[in-house]
Amino acid sequence: MSNDFKFTIKYTSFDENYNPSENTRITTNFANLARGESRQANLRNTVVMMNNRFNSLAQQDNPKSDRYAVELDIVSVELDIEGNGETFPVIEILKTNIVDRKTNQRHEGIVGNNFSSYVRDYDFSVLLLESNKDKAEFSLPDNFGTLHGNIFKSFVNSEAFKASFKKAPVICLSVSSKNVYQRTGYQHPVLGYEYKQDADSLTDVYFGKMGLQARFFMPANSAAPLAFYFAGDLLNDYTDLELIATISTMETFQKIYRPEIYNANSAAGQCYQPSLNYQDYSLTRIVYDREERSRLAVEQGKFTEENFIKPNQTVLEQWSASYAL
């Protein structure tokens, strides 16, 4: 058995004309924005927010705060297990590009940013719930996240990834509302104040299986720290513009998804615990259905179980075990 499955990559532009493809996880946050009566205004306003945030952070030789624009590509990754052309959508991430309107140059940004996965839906919304049903104490199933982590690592090491992207991915997510974050004495010129958490979150453990570690930073004029998951050297592997593109993109999405944390009217202090019950926050003018997203995560987890996990269980288990070796 080959240690490497075959991956194919497809691109879709995220702009005001974006329509989710049939293979896009409908719980993917940016797909949620692109439905309903407000879809075009949602998308247009989201892009404006990203560009404004980018220019607020990229102030050098930018007196009118309008020099740069961020372009986003949705990167959809499909997996062919048997090599027969039958694929399953396993990963969806974002690729940023930066347009310098002053020099008319385009700069590549970071791939990763947002992270969506059908298999993660299965792990969290089906496997984890079923394994803890009627149990007094919460516990993780054996090898929880191992298959998903090996699929991700296999993709990053694949020829398809290496032919498409020059640098390792960085995923940028919300901090955990279950953890307490303490500001350290370190301040990065772009990422801002670094925070340390009191314990690893379940997301940290899960992303650890993907070969990623976490650091937490609150950029200038942000309300809360962001969680950055990466494999190399976050502070030295990426340029300032690359980091700013990731911050402006993902902070914008988080202001929409979790306004209680990222659009709060007061910023995180020295010691900070996020809360979705916080009331002193502002809403964006962008419509987002958080309840629908939670409900659909279960549906898509069951879809993954029936169409990917169960039909390929033996092959997947054997491949994952051999990949780990």
C-alpha cells in the first residue's frame, strides 16, 4: 500500500460573486455568509472589513490607509484513496494574496488561515459525542484525531501541496472560551502582544495530531488574542505582509462569527478568559447564522461516516497505521 494518497487542489475566488460549490462544507463559515437575501452585501462588506484592517496594520508609506487590498482563494482539497478517480473532499483552507495598489504588485500570502474538514465534523460531532454518551466523565476515544492528522500531514507533504505553495500553512482560529490567557512580556511588531494559556484545549490536542503547535497573539487595536497554529517558525518564516493578511482575514471572520469575543467594546487585559456570554460587544452589518452552523456540523459528520469512514474503514486504518511509521 502506498504511504501517500493522491490529492487534487481546486481554487474558488472569495469575493462578492462567490457561490459555494456543491462539495463545499455548508458549515464552512464563509459559505454561511454566501447564502440568503443578504449574501452579496455580506460578501462585499466582509472584503471591505478585511482591506480596512489590513491597511490599519500596514501603515508604512500608506498615509491614506488605502494602499493594499487582500484577495482570497478558497482552496478545496480532494482525496483519491484507490487511485480510480473517485474523490472525497477532505480539507478546505484559504490562500491570501496581497495587492499593492501603489506599485501594482501582487504578493503571495499564507495558505491555511481558515480550516474546514468533513473528517473533523465526524470526529467532533459524531465519534466524540457517541463515545461519551451516558458516561459520567468525559474522555477521548482511542486514537482520536489520528486519522485526520495523518491525512493533513500527508497533504502538506504531497507533491500537490509542494507544487502549489511555497511555505507551510498557518491556521488562525479563535481562542478557547474554556481557557485563561495571561499576557507575557513579549510584543511582536505585527502579531502584537503574546499570551500564554493555562492548559491545552481540545483543539490544541487535535491540531497537534496534524503536526501543528499553537501560539497566541493579540495584534494592535484587537479586542482579543488569536490562536495561530503552525509547523515551523511563526515569527521568522513569514513576512510582515503575509502575517498582516492572515490577521486581517481571520480577525474579520471572527468579528462576524464571535462578536462577543472579537468585536467586544473593551480589549482583553493582562489576564483574559473569553466568553460567548459577554454582553458588551458590537454587531457587524453582516448576517451570520451560528445556530445553523452547529446543526449542520452533525449532519455533515454523519454524511462523512456513511460516505467516507465506513466504506473505507479498513483501508484508512491500515494506511494511517503505516503512515505513522
